[in-house]
Amino acid sequence: MLQVYIDFKSPYAFVALRPCWQLERDYGIAIEWLPLTLNIGSYLGTAKVDDTGKVTSNNRSPRQWQAVRYAYMDARRYADSQGLLLKGTQKIWDSSIAAIGLLWATDHARNRAALRDYTTMVFDRFWQRQLDIENAAVIAAVLEEAGISASGFSDYLAGPGRYHHDQLQEQILQAGCFGVPTFCINSETYFGRENLPIVRWHLEGEPGRIPHKAYDTVLS
């Protein structure tokens, strides 16, 4: 079983999405997608920018700004290689509603294609600044567009879905996962999209030694 932890507000999770779905197709597996809702403000500070890119408020140190700018530059390299548009966000979003939407989609999608469509539409539109992931009605509409009934989603979001999400965050952190994307396979945990070649190597059925050439493979 391959588990993949994602957060819709993470650019690195965004650029890992399509390679992960390709793993499903290549190896005939069903990835268990799990939300890890990051508290980015706790380690990178917060900031807001206007439509022109001007910073209107922030509490970031120069070092935090350096880290944020590098992360966007780096993630855009991978996005460009996949023909994807990645626009910087104008604030740090609360992605928990979209995360609970992922839990709902996992339970209610009629097939893998519907689940893939939900994750792809949320990621693509959010990083094009075309999706308000803090709006429950917007997430419900994406579920419906993906072919997943959103009937009952509002109640789920306010009750069992929120509880499941919050409990899951505690379990994930206690298990030692701290960022996204994180991949768990064959009792091993790998953090970062740069480990996708190693995940692919595990799926080839060759555990035991890590081939040096695995890191030379670039997945797009």
C-alpha cells in the first residue's frame, strides 16, 4: 500500500500530484490519499499581497522570505516541466475544508477517475487563483463537477468530517510526518517530491537496497 500525504496549499504537493497518479496507472495500485493540513504560519510566518503582487502586511523575517521565495521558484521549475501554471498565493489559506472534501471524495467517489478529478481540479484551480478553498459551497461544487455527490457534505463538514480530519492530523504528526508530499510504502517514509523515483523503485518490487540511479530519474 502506498500512502501519500498532501495539502492543497502546498506547491510541492501540487507538482507531485500528476506523477503520483501516473504511478497508479503504471502499477495498477490505488494510492491512499491523506490530508496533512500544514500550519505554515508557525514556521514561515504570514503575509498578504494584493493583485499586483505588492505586500500589504506580513510578519516574516528576511530568512523566512528567502525560504518562501526559493520554494516558489523551485516548485515552478517542476510545474513548468509539466506545463502547469503556478501562481503564488496572496495569503496563507486554511485548506482544511478542501482536505475534508478529499476525505469525502475518498469515501464517495464511484471510481478512481472521480477522485483523480477532484484532486486535480482543486489543485489546478487553486494554484491559478481561481478557487476559494475556504468556501464550503465552492468545494461542494467541485465534488459535484468531479461526479461525486455532495449531498450531505455540509453536515459531514460540520460534524464527523471535521472530527476525522482533526484526529487524523494528530495521528499523522505523532507518526513523524511533518510536511508534504510524504510517501509511506513498505514501512518506509519519504518526504519530498524528489523521492518519487525511490517510491517508483519500491513499486518495482526491489526492496533491500537503494539504487544510486534511482535519484537520477526525473519524473515529470
